[in-house]
Amino acid sequence: MKGLTFERQLIDVVEEYDYDTQYEQYNRYYKNWRKNKQNPFAFNFEMNRRESVYIEGKGFKVPSLLDAESEVIGHIMHVVGIAMLMWVFIDNIIGKAAIQILGHFGIDIHANFLSDGVHGGPKEIVTFFIAVSFLKVLVPAVYMKKVFKVPKEVRFMNVLNHPADLLSAIAMSLAVSVVSTLPNIYNNTNSQLYNYFSTIDTDVSAWGQTEFVVYTIYDIIILSIITELFFHGALFAPLRQFGDFFAIGITAAIAGLLSEDLSELPAAILITLVAGVGMVRSGSIYTAFFVRIIYKMYKLAIVIIETDTSASMYLDRNLFMLAVFVSGVGTVLFIRLISEKRECYSKYYSEIPESKRIRAAVKAYPFPVVACLCILAIILKQVF
């Protein structure tokens, strides 16, 4: 809320929200969505401290801003928790169960429920990876879209207000890619698939096999786009009613949990942060698409470099990483120097501490249960 002070008697969170950071059409649709009094996911609280409301059994009470915030955040995070549960269930249960069923009918694909490893024919493995990764992201995204009923004009920011911030986000994604992958450079799905296809036939490189090329294109482009449609399309808009920083932080935390892998967790959080910041600053969700695509391309480049068995591989890889990091940081600094300073983020000013909003988000069932399941999955992957 713009200009709110603790002494104010009149509060209207919808009208006082800072809409100046985005474009007119977006602001109009977003405000209309929030003004719907029948919408349990819209924070449209109004209060006059000089007035009170009669509540059966409690007498006359002044409406509580804390209760209103907690209620709406609880409704949003309840839906988010269910969407996360869908993601985890498809990834860990339905996918593995499908492999067991397919194997029973003679399809050449096999896996253990306690392991990420998948064995079998190249077409079967690639089809499995594509189907599961596609469904685990798309199904919960569609679910949130239908429940939240956020207008398309709000879910998909599509006006590039500030092209310089698009370039800055891409550059930042390069630097973050290097930093986030340092703990475990050579542990990702692409490298697993590359190793698999490299061992099928020693006379044919992985790039000569259609299945590997198809999966690589799918992973870098299609999966990056639908992942961002989940995080910064379906999920982001309801959360940003409480400010961009709140929405960016919660979204990144959820991305980290859904990575279900300790080695991927830092990258999942940092890349989602960069994508969220870039989208808000530039005004377009396409910025988030590019951020994630660049990250996937960087990971693949590392995999390709590490296939070199010569003694110079480590030097080549480290020089490549240094060059990427320096170019990313240098570009960001250059753009910041030549760009005018401006207010980029919609902020929510409230007399309620941010910690209480976060607490309301974290304790909304079933979110804490799903978060624990994700943490358990991370631990199990480390053990097995």
C-alpha cells in the first residue's frame, strides 16, 4: 500500500497498492480480479478504524488486517500445496509406477522406486523423461490456473517495458549459473542421458542419436518455458498482492523444494530468483523464459566440455566457467551504470510484520506436509 502510516484510519489495500511498475492493461485486469469480493484468493481488505462490525457471540469488533492477510495467504498456499503435491506425486509415484506397468507388458524400461536411475531402450527412456517432466509441471499449473482464475493478461506479463532489464537478467543468469553449479557440476539429467547414449554404441556419438537430440531440445526450450509458466505464470500473480519481494521469495523457495535434489537446490532457488526479478523489472514473462533457457544451455555446455578425456579438460572447463561468470557480471554492471535508477517493484506497506505473512504461508495445510515430503526426498537421494 502506497504511503500507509500506522495512524491512518482508512485502509483500502486494492486502491493503495503500487501498480506503477507495470503497464496499464495489466494493472486494470489485476485490480478488477482483486476487487471481486467473492474471490477467496483476492486480498481486497477495507477498514475504517472509526467503525466496528458486529460479530455473533463476540460483539462489536474492529476488522483485523492480520486476520485478513492470514486468511487470504492461507487460501492461496492451500492451493499451492495441493499443486506441489501433484508435482511430487507424478514425479515420484506415477512415473515409477508407470515404468513397472510398462515393464510388465514387455516394454524395455526399468527402474527402482528408491533410485533415479532408469534403464532400457533409448526411445523408451527419452519418452519416459519427457512425459513425466511435462506432466509434473503442466498438471499442477493448469490446476492453479483453474482455481485462482487469474486473467490471462495478469498471468502472462507480455509487454517488454524495459529491454535493458531483459539483457541484465540474461547476463545475471550466466553468473548465477556458474555459482549455483559449482558444488556439483557434473550431476544432472543431461549428463546422465549423455553417458547413457554414449555407451549404447561406441562408434556413434550421443549427438548422432535422434532420441538424445530430441530430449536436449525439449529440456532446454519446452521444459524451460512450461516451468516458468508454472512458477511465474500460475503461481506468481496471487502472491504478489503482498508485494513483489514476498512473491519472488516464496516462489524461489517452492522451486528449491520441488527440485528434490540437494545438488540442484541452490540452482533452482537462484535461477528462479533471477527469473522473477527479471520478469518484474522488464515487465515480460519472456525474460523468465530466457533466464531458464540460458541456464539449461550453460549446464549442457559443461556436460559437453567434460566429455573430453584429455588432461586439459579441467583447465578448459574452468576457463569457460570463468569467462561466463566475468561476462555475466560485467554486463550487469555495465547496464546498471548506463541505466537510470527507477522504482521497479510493487511494494506492500503494512503494519503487519513480513515474518507473520511468511508464517501464515508456511503453516497453510497441506504446504508444510508437502515441504516435508520434498525434504525427505532430498535426504533419501543423498542416502541412496
